[in-house]
Amino acid sequence: MVVLRISRIFKPDIMERDWNLLYPLTTDILILYRMQLEAPVPVPIICDEVPSDLPSYLGRDYHGAISHVDASNLLSGQPNGAYLVRSSKSANGQFHTLSLKFNDKIHHYKLFYDPKSGLYVREKRYDCVRSLVADGLVTMYIDLKAPAILQCLSNANYQESPYMTLNKRKLRALSRENAKNRNLFNDSYNQNSQLAQQILGQTVPDKLEKAHSFKLTTFKGLNWCELCANFLWGFTLQGKRCEDCGVIAHVKCSEKFANDCVPDLKYLRGVFGIELTTLLSAYKAELPFVVTKCVAEVEARGLTTEGIYRLSGFAEEIDAIKMALDKDGEKADLSVDKYPNINVITGALKLYLRILPVPLITFEVHPLLIDAIQHDKKDLQLSSIKHALLSLPKPHYDTLKFMIEHLYRVALHAPINKMNSSNLATVFAPTLIHHPPNIIWDVRSDILLLEIMINNYDKIFMK
């Protein structure tokens, strides 16, 4: 069964061509994999009496406020893998102590609890102490035994074995694929650099860098780190995967990756609530299609609609549009035949902008813009706003420019639609600008800022 599981990680053509090469590889891997199965199993030491201070997230393996010596005595005659949980006077309620027998020695670890993510010793989170101990025993056992095993393998010229050969092939293939994806995006990015320079009035970077978004993950089957090519040990939470591009790494190796993430659409969960730079990198686009599609509908049939953007559409129809855009992407149908009420289109657009993880006007740039509007002289005010906007990431700048230009055109029809720049600024202030929680902010400054930007679109965004 293990051989069958291992075979699934290789492509069929490799299996057919290189079986002679693969057979020794499976032997090497089985040796390493078997080590996990040989690790001690958790043996909880059950407390005879339920302690009065038993926390809700611990079980019968909790012994209350017993001493270091008492814990060692309880574990001394037990097999490797035996464990118990106790409290400590020095902890002041901040943590408990996990006492564990391994390699015939008693070890003690600080055991923490987070109501949102569960129990943990270092970084990994677990639902119960038993799962934590099981994973820890595997890691400790491999750390103890692996050096000797690997030394034996290295004595047999392990660096030239099929295991290392195929993993080096895999890393080279991944590197070529990632480089190809980065080059495709950077080529698309650079094609528009001249236009971007005209818009921004400054030199645009030659390439767009994005950090990986790593998250602890439990992997099924056998997996390798895509930085060092070594096996991911353990049964749960063995390493990290980038949520945007899918690259896999050890926890420590994940800290060494360069800012070379190229998001892959298959890892994105829709488009709503996805960070703007990540979304545009994945789609290799300059503007989010949600914004361009909704704006196109509004400009085609909503510029003269009274109360445009102020009136709300039906919530269920807005949710339907969101689901369609998340599922069908750019192919989603927003036509008048499908959604005759233009207010549901504007509602979906405002929802998209409102739930961006990083607001269109970022937290860092917002104070600069508020300072800029304090100037009494209009020319200095506008030039300060223009300069502050240059600090925005390019995806944010381009999308904000597109939206302000659109709102400027909407305001031109104010005699008919009753939505002048002040009204539009009032509607969009909480949508384009977010504030950190527990901070009281004068929303009137945000409204004034957007009103100035709409009224002076050409002077702020055009050279």
C-alpha cells in the first residue's frame, strides 16, 4: 500500500521510463517513511481524581498542581510516549506544563491554549493534547534516528541516489515553471510601464515583487520542501503551503523564500475578499475585472439614474452577482437582461471594494492624504495629494484612479441623477477608506478628501 501511495507522486511517463531508477528510490523512501511508523505512540497517564481546576480544553490526563518531581515519578515506570499535563505555580495561569517521556528521559514543555486555534507548544495548533503528543513523538523520533539512517545512505553515495536525483529534477522543473510564470507576468507588466510612468510621473520598478502567503498545512502522502528538496516529516501540519501559488516548504525554509510569489488562479477562492495585488498578479491584469465590468454597466445604463450609488439593490441579487463573479469570473453575465436593476450592480461594486483585505486607500497613505488637504492654498493642496498618492502600490493607484475618473463622470450628470461630488464622496468614503478598529476618526475629513479628488480628477491624476 505504501508503494502505491508513493507511486502517485510521480508522473506516469517517469514511472514507465525510469522504473529501474525508481525502484531503489522507493526502497530509500520506505526506510524513511517506516521511521514514522516506528515512533512511540501517546500513552496518557490518567488522573484518578478529577482536579478541581480542570480547564474545559483538557482531559483526564490533567493532574492539576503537581510538582516537577511528582510528574517525573508518575512517568518513570511508563513506556516511551507516556505523558501528562500539570499546572505550574510559576506560570501564573499563562500556560500549563506537558511532561513527556521519550528516549527513556522525562521532558517538560510549556503548553499554551488559544481559544481560536487550540493547543500548541510552539507554532502548530491542535484540537487535543493527544494529537499534539502524537505529532511531537514522530518529530522527536525522526530527529533522533534520521541522522544515523541518512549517514548510512550517504555512505552508499546517497547524494547520487535516485531519491536525490529525482528531487533535484523536481526542483529544477519547479524553478523553470516559476521563472516562466514570473517572466510572463513581468512582460505584461513592463508592456504598460511607459503608460504607468506617464500616469505616476516616476520610474516604475522593472518587476513586481510579492511575498508568499504561507500557512501551516497538513499534507497527505509524501511531500518535499521545494526549497531544500528534503522530506516533510510528521503526520499533521508537516510544513507550510503558500495560499496564493501553492509552493510547499518546511516551516523554517518558508522564512528564506524571496518575494517571488506568482499567484495561481486555482488557489484563489473567488475574487471577493482577495487582496488586490494577489488578484491582479494571478489574472495578469492591471485592473480588477469586478470593477471594470460593474463600471461598464453603470456607464452604459446608469449615469442618468436618480440616486445612483446612493440607493441599494436587493441583498439577494447582490449576493447572486457576488457568487457569479466568484464562480464565473470575467464571463459572469451582468447585462440588463439578467439584472435590470442597476442598483444591484452598484451594490456589488461597493461590496467588492468594501471587503478588500487592504483598502484601496491604504492605512499607510491615508494619513498623508489627510495632511495634504489641510493646506489653505489649493495648488499646494492638490500637489500634496498627488504626491501622497504616489506612495500607493501600483494596483491600488491604478484602481483608485479608474474609480475616481468614473465618479467624476457620474458627477457630471448631477442635474439629472442628483449625485454630485459631495454626495458620491459621502457614499464612497467608508467603502474606499477603512480605519483600524477602536480608533475614532472624523469621517468628514474622508468625505472632503474624496470630494476634492473627484472635483480635481484631471489635476491630480493626469500629468
